[in-house]
Amino acid sequence: MYFYKTATQPSFFMTIFKHLIQIFISLSTFCSLFTLIISIFNFKYFKGYYVPLFALFVVSFVADVINSILVALVISTAPVYHFYTLFEFELLVLFYWTYFENTNSRKVFMITGLIFPIIAFIDYRINGLFNLDILSSSTEALILILFSLYYFYLNIINPSNEKITNHSTYWVNAAILFYFSGNFLLFLFGNYLMKNYVTYYAILWNSIHSFFNVIYTVLVSIGIWKLRKA
Amino acid sequence: METKEGLNITILVAIAAMGILLIVFIVVLLVVIYQKRMLASQKKVTDLEKKHQKRLLDASLEIAEAERQKIANNLHDDIGIIFNVLKLNLSRLKKNIHKPETVDKIIAESNTSIDNSLDIVRAIYSDIVPPTLKMAGLIKGVNEMCKQLSTSAGIEIGFATNREYIDFDKTVELQLYRLIREIINNTIKHAKPVKMAIDIRLVENTVTFTLEHDGTGITTAKIKELAVVSQGLGLKSILTRSELINASLEFTIPSSSQALVVLRMLLPANE
């Protein structure tokens, strides 16, 4: 009797998990819009290095709108991601390049910014426009994880006199680190999973990507809000 | 089979993502904790520094006040009394102006009083700015002081040095002189020695003052304890002056019949 019940009906935890995924998917849909609205409200507090971030929020919102239209028309969204990854990386590198203006590491940001379009092009040649851009997105994730860790490293060796949690950039970097490290495996095995286990990949994308997207949005929003007190 | 494999991979990726989430969370949290600790330790150091500076300032003011008080007492008790005597002598002179013998006596008395007051003024001046120190420098000044103290305190004080003259900054020289005087006076007062040997050496850029005596010795740890509880100004003055000129002080008891006070000070390279 008990076996019959568990085999046919989802358990309590499974139901909660499904609801949670559903909540994250719903929240994730409005993430880019939410970040954009927060940025517009706080735009007057934006310093130089926040301008590339603002541009990124605009690009994210536009990409989400295009994606929604393509999904409605039952057209693959993969080409959008090819371009989005490129823009996202360049704008985030520009953010780091502007932020670390007085350090010796600026050349590294500039070189990666210049090399990345080549990686994106190689990705396009290998995977084509209608497959996921796994090479460029996983490379992007890896580089941005390193950049955000570098930010934390610099804050450890040269601690400022103010609490780090009062720094807007701390939250933005935490957001970048959470988002790209959390999604790194999804980016890396994207095409393999999609080709062989498309249903499971959809579950993974909807749960993991949505979850980290919500975390990213919350942390970035805190970071932008902190600019008011800076 | 494919479904089971897909499920396994999905679970694996999900677990790996959660593992990464945990690691990232720990990294971000550690940065906050580390920075918080750094700020707390920096604040502690700054507070200690401020406290130390305040203590130093308080002690300096106390010493300066005590010195002013000493000068005021000398002026009031010694010079004041002499002026009162001179005033009385003038009154006596007015009354006895027609008595030449008495007048001569009063003038002789007054001359002696004026000579005494001049001696007192010289003593006060030499106490504030020792003439030997001013003219011949620290080595000669300390040597002179040893001779005077040897006579006044009845203690055998030997003096040795490897230099005839050391070119100090004048302010530092005066502070160092007063510090040495305070150390010797305190040793005579509290250690009650019979013999003392003083040695001043300049080796490379380090000036070392060593006081060896056969009285009751004391250790640096005990000195630090006393500095907290003691109300006396002598010890405070020694510690404050040594900090003001960045000198290190060491009190040791190598044997039952020997105690040492060693003061070391680094001179700037060009001196």
C-alpha cells in the first residue's frame, strides 16, 4: 500500500521542490526588468565603472524580450545567446577595467576583452549559431570567476577602513561569482545535455539557472542600492 | 536506460552546482569575516596608540608641572626669604643711618644675602640648563653630574666612556641628560648602593648608557608593574622621557651583588 502511494504520488518534499522551481522560474523571468528598474531609479548615483553595468542591464532586458518573442514563435533562442554572451563579457570586463583603474592588472582586463571576440568566433565556427555557445559561455564564466576572486583577494590584502559590506562593488562581485560559478557546469555541458537529455537539461536550466539568476539579481540590486549611501 | 543515465547526470550536475554554491558562499563570507577582523584589529591598534599618546602627553605635562613647581618652590623658599631679609635690612638701615657701625654690619649682611641669592639663582639655572652640558656636551655633563652626586650623596661613582664628545640634537641631548640624571637619582634613592659605575658608549649608531650598582636591583617587568601602580613621578618621568627620545630601557639583576640599568638609543645615521 505504502509502496503504491510513493510510486504514483509525488512526495511532500518533491511537491515543495517543484513549487520552488516554479517560483524561481517566475521570478527569473522578471529579473532583468527588475534590475533595469532599480538601475534607472538609482542612475544619478552611478559612478564611472557602473555605466558598463547599466549598459549590461539594458542589454539583458533587450535579450530577454527577444528571447520571449522567439519562444512564442517557436524559434531557437541559441543565436541570441551567442551575441548576448559576447556583449555581457565585454561590458563586465569594461566594468572591471574601469574599476581597477589604478592597478597593474588593467592590461589583463584589456587583453581578455580583446581576445574574447576571437573565442566567440571560434565558438560560432565549432558549434554553429543554432547550438549553445558552450565554449564562449564557459570561458566567460571561468574568466569572470577569476576576476571576481581577484577583487576579493585585493580587498583582503588591502582592506579599506570601511566595512566591505558597505561597498557596492562587494555585492556586485558576489553576484558575479555566484551566478557564473553556479552556472558554469550548465554552460560547459550545455550542448551534450541538450542533445542527449533535453528534458533533464530543461529541468536543470529552469531550476539552477533560475535560482542563480534570482540570487544574481538580488545581490546586484543590493549593490546598486548601496550606491545611495556611498 | 537513457532516462536513468540522464537522471543520474542531472542529479550529479545539481549536486555539483550546490557544492559550488556552498564554496562560493563560504568564500564570500570569509572575505567579510576576515575584513571585519582586520578592521577590529586596526581599531584596537589605533585605540592603543591613542591611549599610549595620551598617557605620554599626561606624563609629560605632569613632569613639566612638577618642574615648574620645583622652580617656584626654590624661588619662594630661598630667594623670597633673602629678599625679605634684604627688605628688613633696608628698614634697619633707615633706622640706624646715623650709626656707622650698625650700617656697616647691615651692609655686610646684605652683601652676604645677595651673594647667597646669586648662588641660588645659579643653582636653579644649572638645574634647568646644566652649563657643562650646554658648553661641552652630554659626556662631560654626565661626568660632572657624577662628580657632584658622588660628593653630595657620599657614593663612589665611577665614570667611563669610549668618546669625548657625541654630536646629539640639542633637544634630545637635554632629554637624555635629564633621563640619565633621573635614573641615577632614582637608583641612589631606592636601590641604596655603595658603589656605582657609569659607562656611556657610542658603537656605530647606537648610544649605550650602562649603570652598574651593588644596591637592590630591579627587573624591567617589575618596573612596568610599578609604573602602573606607583604614584611617584620619578619612574613615570624615566619611562616617558625614554619613550620621547625612542630609547629602550632594560633593568636586570645578573647577580646578588650586581644590578644593571641599560639604556640604548639609536642615533640618526648622519650623527
